Amino acid sequence: MTIRTRFAPSPTGYLHLGGLRTALYNYLYSKKHSGKFILRIEDTDRNRFVPGAEEQLISTLSNLGIQWDEGPDMGGQLGPYRQSDRLDIYKKYINKLIDSDNAYYCFCSTERLKEIREKASKEKRSTNYDRHCLTLSKESIQKKLDAGERYVVRLKIPDTENIVLDDIIHGPVKFKAELIDDQIILKSDGYPTYHLANVVDDHLMQITHVIRGDEWLSSTPKHIVLYNAFKWEIPEFAHLPLILNADRSKLSKRQNDVAVENYLEKGFIPEGLLNYLALLGWSNKDDMEFFTLESLKSIFDLKNVSKSGCIFDPRKLIHINGLQLRSLDEADRKNRIQNYLEKTFIFNKSGDWINNFIQEIQERIKTFNDISVFFTPFIEKIEFYEKKPAKKFLHSTFSIKVLNFTADLIKKTKLSDHTELDRSLRELAENLEISFGKVAGVLRVALTGRGVSIGLFGLFSLLGKDIVLDRISQAIEFINNDYEEKDVK
């Protein structure tokens, strides 16, 4: 048997982090077993359809390195892979369900449905549909159809005690059939609901393993009913744990950014994002945390996926992303950093200067957005000093001594002579009876306006003698004038 998995997003907006993890797990499982990974677009909810969302989703997944074997952009033998292109297929199978007495027409108005729900709620009874239309005669149904009355089609839940699911992650799960509503499977607009289209597509596309989020677990008994009604083989199900905020609420944009595209814009690299998401709910026996996509293909196992929800930790994501950045081939890392600089800034620097700058920062950054902190002091004047580092380093007599000494040193020493600069500044620190870290701190804030920068001697070289001297002079004036609040932020 060829393992076939699928990722079936709706084009309703951005790609959610949870959706990306679902796509990743499906991709990894199929590749581990030399199977096929299918991308299917589930666009039957026309009220939530967002133009351009499908193209954005395809682009994002491709940029992340997740490649499908069949899909709407490349076709395949079991397509089409966009549900809005499969409406005739769904109608055929809906008619089969009606003919076999496993589904029925429902002509109830919105007002009636609201009325019976409210009444049932007041009487503390089940708010499931009361099956009013299940008893309509064939003649009555045909008369209503001929008259053009609006209708939906409902799935008839069988009168059985329990529906049992044997989930790969959760194990056996029982659902009481009496609590399951006669789900609408064809809407009044002629589009099937998720439940019908999902089951038909998974069967016709020969999906062997349905790997999806825990939020779909409660819908699975309806899907099992459909498989049984069609007399189709039921695929294996694996429902993934929810991704949670720190307070264990479901991950939402109220507490965290949830759009994959936003993380890419923030400077996270595909390798870092995928590595971290792989760890959200899954772990390997050795408790490793660094993985490439290739290594994940060989070791990923659904049996090692947790049942319980997992906390999304932005700090851990940054840490993992930093590991992935530092593990990149040096030429690849330099190329990506240069592309980021060219897309983000307007500047006039030589190729050698850029190469030297990249050499200085490539081991310091954890996301590409960190580059901005290190780069802007080289292309912008210092308009203000950051408050905390300025109060710590630009405030005393020793600060003036460090700056004056360094100005004299820079005038007579080549900026490329790091050995002599280091020796002289360390000697200064000894004479002033302060740490070299304090000397470096004074110069770092004076030259960048910030408490964080590239290495001190890299700063000297990349800024150049004239700018170094100008900024030292500016910092001395800042200290002598007993700086005002407007000068710090």
C-alpha cells in the first residue's frame, strides 16, 4: 500500500502556524514511508473565501520547502484538487446517499430552526435537528423541489449506541450516536459542506492517513458514518494536539502572532520555523531539538506525538532559529543576509564592506530582523542615545577619559591594526582601574547610540576614522552638556 497524506486548507486568509504544522506532519509522514503528499484546496465555504489567499498559501508553502506531489498548481491523476472544481462529483455522491436512505432533503426555514433550538435550550434538551423533514413523503419532497423551494441535504445518523474511532494518537475514542446531529452535507447554495466534500475527496484521492488538528476530532464520527454509508474503507486518523498560548488557551492572534507570513517577514528562516513547529507536539527518543527537514523525514513518527496541547514559546522559536542560522553553509548564510539587506535598506556600500559586515554579524543574529540593530548605525546619524546604556556609560569622568584617549589613539593607529587597538585600550582600562567591558561599553554607545552592536574593532573599521572621531566628539559634548531627556529614548 502506498501511503498518501494530504493538507487541505481553506483559502480564507493567512496560513496559520497550526496549519503549517499540520502540513509539515503530513509531509514528513508520507516521505518517511516513501509515499505521496497531496495539496487540496477546500474552498466550498464561499462566505469566507478570500481572493488571492490560495496563491499566497501555495507561495508560502513553496518558500518553506514543503513540496507536494499532486495539487491544484501541478495537477495529478486523481484531481481536480480544488473543491470548487468538483461540484458535479459531490452531487453524484449526495444523490447516492439520498437513494440509499442515508441522507434526506430538509426544507425547514431559518426561522423554524432557530425556534426549535431556542425551545430545546429552554427545556434543557438536545438542540439537534428534530428530523421534521425525515418523514416527508416522496411525493411531498418532489412537489417542493418542483416548486423551487430552498433546501439543504442532511446526513442521517444511524440509530446505534456508539461510534468508535481508533485514533493513532488518542487511541480508542467513543462517541454517543444520540448526541450527534444530522449534519448538513449540502448547503442551500449548492455547495457541499466540509464534512461531505472532505470524505468524498479523501476516498477518491486514496488518502490512507488523515492527519489533522484536534479541533476536528468531534467531527470524525460524522465522517465515519459517511464512510460506512458509502461502504468505503475508513482511513487511519491521527488528531494532533492543539497549539496553546502560555495561559493554555488556544493559540490566537490576541496573544501571539499566528500568521506564518508574518514570521517570515520578521526575519525567521524556513529551517528555523519548521524545526520549531516539528517540536510542538512531537519529540524523538534522544530529546534532540535541532533537525533539518531531511533528518525529520527519516525519524518522524506519529507514535511520538503527544495527546495534550503544547505551549507556543516565542523565545524557544528564536533560539531554534538562531541554531538554524548558524548551521547554514557560510556562503548560503552570506547570500541570504545580503538579500535581506538589499530588500530592507537603501544604502551605498562596497561589496567588500558588505562582506566584512556580514562576517561581523553572522554569528550574532538569531533572526534576520536582528540585522537592522547592527546595520542602521552605519547608514543613519545618531539622533539620540538609548536611555539605559547612555545612563550606564555616558555619564562620568572616566567616560570622558575613555573617549579622549580613544580619539587620540584612532588618529595615530590604523583601524585595521586590531592588535594594537586592543592592547592600548586594555592598558587604558588598567590605568583607570576599570574593566575592559566598561571601556568597550562607553565606545559602543558613543559610536552607535545603542547598548548592542557588532564587535568594537569591527565598528572602528566599518565606520571609518572620520565618522569614529565625529561620534566620539558628539558623545563628549553629550556628556559635558549633562544630557537632557530629549537626547535619550
